[in-house]
Amino acid sequence: MRALRYVALAALLATAGTAVAAPVTYTLDPGHTMVLFSWNHFGFSNPTANLGQVQGTLVYDEKDPSKATVEATLPLSGLDSFVPKLDEHLKSADFLDAAKYPTVTFKSTKVVPAGKGKLKVTGDLTVHGVTKPVTLDVSLNKVGPHPMMKVQTVGFDATTTIKRSDFGVGAYVPNVSDEIKIRITTEAHDASAEKK
């Protein structure tokens, strides 16, 4: 009888362990996600703009981060440089041509652990109708229950640098820098909990 109890307990623990290790699908929270990109302007300043209204999903397995995936769509309607006339210019055919290419997208293809709480996330970035591989340096901020929303939540920061001319957006290079520095901060919530 005692042996049967041990077997039952072992099975219960194994099941619980499997549940904890299972990957969780999260929905990106556009209210707590910023995709900031900055550039140098004639050597005088380094303006920054935000691509808001992000939509996407993130699959994350705490036990095996290499299995993580992320897909995100960033509508150019959410672009905000804090200067309305500059927003119009960035969305024009001179740069992003939002009328023809209304979204920027990213879809991961590989995730490699890079130390405690660090990941290298490689994926396909599509801007201006051009798709190129990009690698993000990612830091895990926190994973656990959100104290206000009471749902499982994960948060990351990420950085990368791209050349806009690689995506066919080369106007005014080199006076306006070709290099674009990107910094991302995001929160994502358990998609299954949000559906309840």
C-alpha cells in the first residue's frame, strides 16, 4: 500500500513538473510595449520615434528558452516622433511609404540562450516591403503573476542596430544616419487567461 502511495505521488509530481515546464503563449500588451528607433540628424541631434499599437504573440518556455518564438506586427499608423510634421515625412514615400507598406513585421527564426536571463533572438524583419534577418539582444526582465491583472506575465527588453538602406529606405544618407538604433521594451500576458 505504501509503495502504491509513492507511485501515485511520483506520478503527481511528474505531472506537475510537466505543467510548469510547458511553454506559455502570451499576447503582447500594446499599452506596455515601446519600439523606439533613433538616428543621427546631420551630426547635431539624435531624434527618437516610437512604433506603437504593436500586435503579436510570444511563446516562452521558462525551462527551455531556446524554444521561444515571437511574431509582431507594427502598424505605421502608430508611428510617433512627437513632431507631427516629422511623422508625416517619415510615413511619406521619401522614407517608409506607409501608404504602400502600412506595417513593419518581425518573426523569429532562432533563439539562443546567451547567459543568465539573456537571449539572442534572430528573425525576419520586414520594412518597406524588404525582408532581412536581424538579431536582437534580449534581456528577460521578469516572468510571473502580474500583481494587478492577476495573470501570468513576462517582460523583456531588447536592442539591435540596422541599416535602413538595407530595406530600401536610404534617403539623405549619410547626412541623416544610415544606422538606426532600436530599443524595445515589452510586457505580454498569458493569452489563455485573457480569453476567460
